[in-house]
Amino acid sequence: MRVPCVCSQIQKTSDSKNALDRRALLHLLALFCTGSVSSSLAIARLPAPSRVVAVGDIHGDMQALVDCLELSGLYSSSKSCWMGGDAVLVQLGDILDRGDDEASILDLFRKLKVQAADAGGAVVTMLGNHEVLNALGIMSFVSEAGQTAFGEDRVKAFWPGSPLARELSEWPVFAVIGDTAFCHAGVTLELAKRASEINSQAARWLRGEGTPSLPPVDLMPAPGKKSPIWMRELSNAPGLEPEQDRLGHGQGDGRQRAGDAGD
């Protein structure tokens, strides 16, 4: 089971091959910072905090999550409370599947969102491809214990329009916090131009406003198409994808943080 990464710094690079990715990030930042996104996406835009901590795929592993949060100084398991003050925690998607602790992890994030807000901080949970798979009723990656973690019918529990799916509808695909853009897998210039549209389409689908079995195309993998929750370019070896920056940025440019490194 993958232990989620804790990311507090983003490497710098001035390599010209990263120009397209930097343009995408700057465009995305501009959309949010100029108010060009709809008001329904307020959760996806926050001013620069004193500190940002990003945590990648949790996949049902409560102990790994708690270890990350305590290592980061954001949470005390002994006190069961937020310790991060005005810091912002970004969970980059893929809370669901693989491990046995999904329900308790969701409960913890619900509690931390309230506690962090009371302390002047924030907790942002984002959509990953495994959240989308669950909303589609695809339970291939669910553990044996996870089959009944949300009731007798897990498919029904996460189906678009259900209470759990409506909760997921509040999780953005793209978020901007200060000068850093966040998403689960990656962003291109074309995706950045449509960030607000993609966020809105994902939210409407999860709320049940449409055909439940037909998610927005940007949330599904397809040959020759890059999805912000499925693309793998950011986890490939350097030089394999000249369009993509490996989590880098040029001096003074926008920044990106993506969480998914494989599956």
C-alpha cells in the first residue's frame, strides 16, 4: 500500500521544455485570481496562507495519514484535534479504495475541516480518479472490509445524487492556493483554460444533475486525451513528455502540485 507523500516545497527549474506547463499554470492562476471562475467554486480558491501542506493518495490507510499529519505538525492523535493553526492542508485525491479505513478517514477530514476553519486555517479535499471510479460503481479496488464500510450497497452509497456523492461534489478537480495550482494528476494549457468548466461539470454530475453513468469526459481516461485526474506525465521519467514539467516552475512563475504517481 502506498504511503502518501507530504509535500511542503516545490522544486524550481528554468528548463525551456517546461514552458507549456508553466503557461498552463499561469493561465489557471489568472482565471482564479481575476475572479473569472464561478462563485460556486469558492472552495477551490484560497489566498496565500502562512503554510501549505499537500498530502497525496491515502487509499484507506488511516495510520499513514495520521503519521503524515503529525509529522507535518497539523494534527495530534492524542488530543484528536487540529494543531496547524492557520495552515492549509490539501489532500490531493484518492482517499478511497485499497485500504480498510476509508469511512474513518472521511470522518477525520470532516472534523478537521471544522477545526481548521475555527483556527483560521483550512482543509481542502480534492477529487482523484478513485473517487470518480466509486461514483461510477466500479469497485474493483475496494478491500474486503471496504465492501460494507458504507452500508450494504456500496455502489448505491456513492452513486451520483447520493449523500456521499454530493459530499464529493464539493471537492474540486482544480484548486489554487496562493500562487500554487493543485490537482490530482496534472494540468495542460488546454485544461487550465477550462478549469472552472471542469470543476462545475464534475460537481453537477456528482450531485446527480445528469446521467449518472455518463461522467464528464474530462474525468475519464481516453486514448490521446489528457485528464487532470488520470494523466501520468508528471510521474514519468524526465524527457519522456516534453509538454510536461516534473513538478517544476521557473523563477517568478506559477506552481503546480499533483499527487498521483501511478495508479
